Amino acid sequence: MLWKQVFVLMFINFHLETIITALVSLHDFRKAFVELIHAGIVKYEGCSMKPAVIVVDMINDFVTGVFKSDRAAKIVPNIKALLDHARKQKVPVIYATDAHLPGIDPEFDVWGRHAEAGSWGAEVFDELKPMKGDFRVFKRKYSAFQGTGLDQLLRELKVDTIILTGVVTDICIQHTAADAFFNSYEIIIPEDCVEAVDARTQEAAMNFIRKAYDPTITSSEELLKKKWT
Ligand code: ZN
């Protein structure tokens, strides 16, 4: 009977809409709930975040060396304050820094020589030197996850959320955010702890990251007010 088929189709259509609406609401509810937990307004043992701070490429070559940048130098105190706060709370601090192999790494064809493994340029910038208990991974690609063992390290530390800091927003930060998203980590970006070569690039990269990877965008000042675990 035709009316029965029409009824079944209407029924399925109605429920599909209900299911989609419910899924969207669940996603929004989860996000709102996680934000309340992050703000310290709601405490929920089973759902509290387990963060780590990732410091990307805050090395000599990106601050005062071959890619010298006043914009990178400007975010050093903000990152430093964040790292001190993290260490006090026993939140892991992980440095992910370029350590390129000359003659092998294709990145040199694009950008020229920089941050060669073992060189001064590849050392962490003085004011942000790693401290006892911090972790360090060395990368040869833009993403802090590529070939570094970072994913394994984060899993062993039971980390589910990364607080992403460093340079440069449109390349290594963006690619790290992509891999974090692909590997199902929550992403928090304090906007005053990441930088690009100029304001326009910074804004464009942040807009892309915001749109593509659904991070929580905040500031170091806001994060310093909160307990993270
Ligand atoms: Zn590089």
C-alpha cells in the first residue's frame, strides 16, 4: 500500500532528523561541559582533563638566529609563565624542536639551512630552557607528531589534552594541531603563546586552525587563573 510506504518514509525521515539534532546537541553539551570543568566551575572526576604543554620550536634559530623574529621573542615571557604554572601542577612539559639532518631533510630546499641537529641554532632558547622532569622530542618535519614518538609519549602520560605553544603558527603549530586533531586530542591554544612572521599570517592561521580543528582558544592570562587537572 502506497500510504504505508509514505508513512514509513516520513517515520524514517523524522527519526533521522531527531538523531542528527541529538548528536549536534550532545557535541555542544560536551563542549560546554568541558569548558565548565576547565573553568573550575564544575568538578567531575571521570571527565577532568589531563593536559600537557607542548613547546614547539622555541629554539635559537627561530628567536635570535637565522629566522630571528621579534614576534617570537615577544611570546617568550608568556610561555615561561605557562611552563612554571604547569610544572607546579605536575603537568608534563614537552619540547618538540627542529633537529634537521643536513643533506637529507627536504625542508632545507624550501627554507634553507636551519636548526641542524646538534647546532646552537637547534638549542632551546635560553629563557625557556627545559628543566628536570620535562620531556623533549626532536622533529625533522613540521608536525611535532611526525616521527618523534610524541603520540606514544602522550599516551603513556595518559594525556588527553594538549596546550599548544611556540612558532610558527601557520606551519609547525598548524601541522601539530592537525595531527593532534587526527589523533583525537583536545587542543587548547593560548593565542598570546603562538606567533607567525606577521600579524596577517597569524590571524589567517588562527582562523584556519579554529575552523578546522575545533580548539579552545584562550590566553595565557586566563590559563594561569585556573587549575588544570
Ligand atoms: Zn625546520
